[in-house]
Amino acid sequence: MRIDFDPAAMDSSAFYKLLTAVVVPRPIAWVSTMSAPPLLTANLAPHSFFTVACTAPPIVQFTSVGRKDTLNNVEATGEFVVNFVSEPLFEQVNATATNFPPGVGEFEAVGIEQEPSLLVKPPRVAASPVALECRLHSTLCLGNSTVVFGEVVHAVVNEDVLVDGHPEMRALRPLSRLGKDEWGTTGEIRDLARIRYEDWKA
């Protein structure tokens, strides 16, 4: 037997919990930004509504639910970095989800080492195996949320997660968000090539 859920008849926070429990696993954009002058505070926060939006030009997107420091900083400066979240960074990325007040930088508060980016001002997470430096392309407001689109202007990958020049999942060990306070790891990885139509007919 199936149970029906009507979003129009439910509290929005209750349906949010349902959505985030069934749209899983979700990759995490660990977004670093800089606040506008004169503060110039380095901000770092995880966003689990994250994906690729376009490949040519390369554009990634993440969603800010509500108005947070990340969104304010991106709109003010036009730049951000998406840092890859791997299993060894589990506790650090969770700590940066703390609702620190504006002006408090998560890098310093949590004790996360940073490194300079090549083409944008926000720093990268030094321990993250991959970083995508982005310039703001556009934003789209949808109800209580804002979708942020950023063009990737530079990418950097640790050589120890590359196999034949390509990122290897078993080395990257990505973390994902699930429902409630649950997090996911890669677990078993299965390889299966797509079937070409010519082969399907055969």
C-alpha cells in the first residue's frame, strides 16, 4: 500500500524533510566565498542541492535555501569555490554547517587550513582533493530558495586521486547527504558501460 503526501496540505518544513530523504544520495558543494570589503571574511559552508548545469561552458549550480552568508557573498563579489567533500573531511564539513553569525569565518572557527585560489579571491580548502574555482553566471529565485550558477574558470585535482589522468572514485571517497542527519559513503562501486543502439539491435 502506498501513502499519499500532498505538499499543498503539508507544512513546508515537513515536506522538505520528505524530499531530502528520497532525493538521495546528494553530492555536496563545500562552497568557499569572501565577504565584501571591508570585512573580507572567508566563509565556508556545505550545500547539498548541487549538480552540473552545463558542460560547454562548464557551469555548476547549487541552491541556497533561504538567504545565507554564502549567497550574500556570491552576489556581492561574483566569485566562489566548490571544494570536494571526501570521507576524511566528514567532521569538518559538518562543523561548517553551524549557523555562525556573519563576520565569523568558518575556516578560522573550525580550524580548516586554506590555500589561495589561482583565478578567484575565495580560498580553497587545502585538504580537499578537488576544487572548482567559479565566477557567478546568474541566479534564479524560486520561492524560498535561490539557485546559483557559476562558470568554472579553473579546476585543480590532487595527483594522488588520478588514475591515467582521470579522477578515480575509490581514491576520491566522496561523501553524500541523505535524509535527516544521515551521510552516505561510496560503498560498492559497480562498472557497467552504456549499451549502444547498434549493439542493442544485435
